[in-house]
Amino acid sequence: MSTPDRRGMLERVDQALSIRRQCMLLGIARSSVYRPLQPANSTTLP
């Protein structure tokens, strides 16, 4: 399963499991949950 798929499985309103616990169980970094993805710009592309 890809990381974006696992990230989509997070339930932010679920009170039974914290975001920290869900990230640990899904094997994703918490920073990827809180920080929005930056789109590529023309200076970073070859």
C-alpha cells in the first residue's frame, strides 16, 4: 500500500486513537500528516 493511501486512512476526529498512534500503526511520519505537500515548481524540475 502506498504512503498516500495510508495517509488517507487517518481519521482525525477519532477520539479512540490519537494521530500519533494512528501514524505509528500505519507506518507513516507524523510530519507528513501535519505539513501540506508542496507542489513542484519549475526551478526544481530538470
